[in-house]
Amino acid sequence: MNKSEKAFLELLKVGLWGTAVHEEAFRDDDIDWERVVELARQQTVVGMVGEAMSQLSRGVMPRPLYLQVLKEVMEVEEENKRMNALIPILFRTLDQLGVRSCLLKGQGVAQCYVNPLRRVSGDIDVFFPHDGDYEKAREDFLRHLKAEDVHNDNDTTKTLEFDYKGIYIELHGHIVPEVNRRSNKNFPVFQQACLTEDVEQWNGAALPPVRFNPVFIFMHMVRHYFGGGIGLRQVCDWMRYVYVHHGEMEEEQLKEDLKMTGLYRLWQAFGCMAVDLLGCPEESMFFYDGKYRKHGRRLLAFILESGNFGYYDKRTKSDSRFYLVRRFVAFWGHLQMKLRNLLMFPEESVYGIPSFIVDGVKRT
């Protein structure tokens, strides 16, 4: 890593764990502050990085750039407040429709952060764990909310995506693991076992059980990692949830769940990255194993290289005026991104390639 990337990671750790900034690490003329801010945006962690920057003395970084970051941090806070205000309205509507639902990831997991309003928000994911509830909500919910801007309505995956008052909402009647053969086979069994457990409430919404959430959050993160790329915000969500709820989680049960869903070895590799490079306390990261240190370094390098959902990976970009050329470059670039993990995780690297090719043909 160059000095700008190291500076970015140090700032992220300060904002993520609430520690004091060590200013001597940032008094280097070789630090490209424009690149530091660019990384914060690409990794969707500008809120936490901006919070850490506020601890720096005036003159350490260019003032106009800092003021721009400060403006973006305020926008992150306002967007979080808007989403938090909408959530009780959504779930009250669902209760009135007589369906059971819970809030996945997002604003619920944000409550595990030192400052929840500084986590860059995504969308609102609502999950319906019981048969028939999704279908009922799919029709009645949209009509009740008068939501018109529907982006995706997929009966096969039981997914409905729409825009409501400028906020993106996704309804899910089914969770798609798509990490490896074992995750696809056994995750529904694991999910069913967790549904009988009590749930917490936050802001009028039900949250998934503590046994379910760390496995689901991690599975969702690695599915996107192998599917196209992730930003560090998704890694931060996983680390913060495990850190905050560590005392409520049963270690042997978690190990059994991870092995059953084919995620245990992946957890250990990402755990090395979390502890060695992102400041996660070793005592709070279950199953940390130093033999995966090299894997952890590679994982972080790939994440920094590609950005959130792989959007910033240069291998997928083309300026050609020919549509099919652009599509081929994107296809070939994404294929290289998948295969770069082949030596570390051979099964997961190739598992999604057939569906990736079919989806690419359909899109083209």
C-alpha cells in the first residue's frame, strides 16, 4: 500500500472504533489527500473518515478539501435521519396489513456504530420470513403507499425494488445465498432454525435474531464480494455487529452454523483482514487464525482496487463508442475479478460464473 492508502485506513479505523487520531501519521508530504478522499467515497465510508478528519489540526490537510468532506458528512447524516423517520411508517403499515416482517442490515446494523448517523446509508431491506406474507405485501404495500417508481419486480427471487419519496426500498420473500454449494443447500435450513427465536425491536421495526444476523450479514457480504465486489462499509457492518453483540453470541453454535453454510473458512480469512488491517480487536473476532494473514492482505488489496460493488475497477471500463465492445470489456473485466480469488477460494470463485454469463447475455 502507498502512503495515501495507509492514511485512509488509519482515518477509517479512528472513525470506526472511536479511537484518538495519531496526527504524526498524517504529517507526510507524500500523502495525496485527494486520493484519501476518493478512497473514502469509493469504499462508501466518507462519514467515518470525515469524523476522523475533524480531529486533525488545521493545516494537516487542505482546508477546501476538508470543508467539502464536512459537507458530505452532513449530507450522510441528513439521509440517515430521513431513513430513520420513514422506517416506523413502513413497518406500521405492514403491521396493519397483518404480515410479519423484519429489517435486514442497513439502519438496524448502523446502531452498532459509534455514531450511527455517520454510516453511509444504502436502502431499506424488508424481509418476510413466512410463506404468503411477501405476496400479500407485494400487492397491498405498493397500493397503500402509492409507490409508482418500481425498478425490479422478480417473482423467481421474490424481490421487489421501488423508490418511495427518494428512498430506495427492497422487499424480499427469499434470501439467495449464492456463495457455494453448501450455502445454497443449507442456508434455508439455518434460516428456518432461527425463525423461532425472539427478535429485538428498533424504531418500530423487528430485527433478526442475534444467532441469524452475523451469519447472514457475512454471507451477504461475501456473496457480493465474489459476485462483483464490495466496499469496506459492508466489512465494517460485519465487524461492528460482531464486536457489539460478541457477548450475546454462542461460539460453538456460530461455528456449527458457519460450517453448515460453508462459510467457516471464509470467515477466518476475512477475520484476519479485520484484525490485522482494520483495527478489529482480536478478542472480539471469533475464529481468528493467523495462518490466513496472507489471504487477509490480498482481500483488502482487492477491495481497495475495485471499490463498492466493483464499480471502480478499471478492468471493466471502456471508452469505445461500440456497445458490444463495452459489454465485452465489462464481461472480461468482471471475469478477471472473479478468478483473482481462484487460489484462495477455488469453489467460490467459479461457483457463480455460469449464472454470471447467463445474466450478461440477457442484459446484452
